[in-house]
Amino acid sequence: MTVAVLVPVLVAPAAHADPGQVLALAKDVDTVLNNIRKWIMGILAGLATVMLTVGGVRYLLAAGDPGEVEKAKTAFRSAGFGYGLAALAPLVVGILKGIVGAN
């Protein structure tokens, strides 16, 4: 199976880029960093929502079991950290902008 995948890659002709052709879609570094910020915020908020859901389901299904309640609280805590990091993503990207001089 690996050979069937590697053979077309090894015998494929090399692609040559036209020097006058621009391959980037973003106009500047600021746009790239803003897109990174949006992706970071989206991923972190999505994962935090999953953890919040898992914590809620665990808490509902715990039936008074102290171990399961503690696991649910840990999931809630993780969701809180995720939302906090998502809220801090613009600050991190602002620092990156300052480092690369995109301000």
C-alpha cells in the first residue's frame, strides 16, 4: 500500500513556479496574523465548548458519585481555561505583530 502511494510522488514531474506569479492570498502580514487569531479563537472556543458539554453530561450522569462529580468539575475547569485562552488570543497576536513589526 505504501509503495502504491510513494511511486506516483517519486515519478511526478517537478513543479516550477513562475517567478512573476504570486501564490499568497493575503495582502500583508497583518492579514495573516488576523487570520491566525481567528483560527486560534475558533479552535479554542470549540474545544472549550466540547469540554463544557462533557462536564455537563458527566455531572448529570454522576448520580452522586464523588469521583464522577470531581471529573465533571475538572472538565468545567478545563472549559474555563479554554475560554480564557480564546479571549487572550488577540493579545497574543498583538504581541506577535509587535515582534514582526506589522503594527
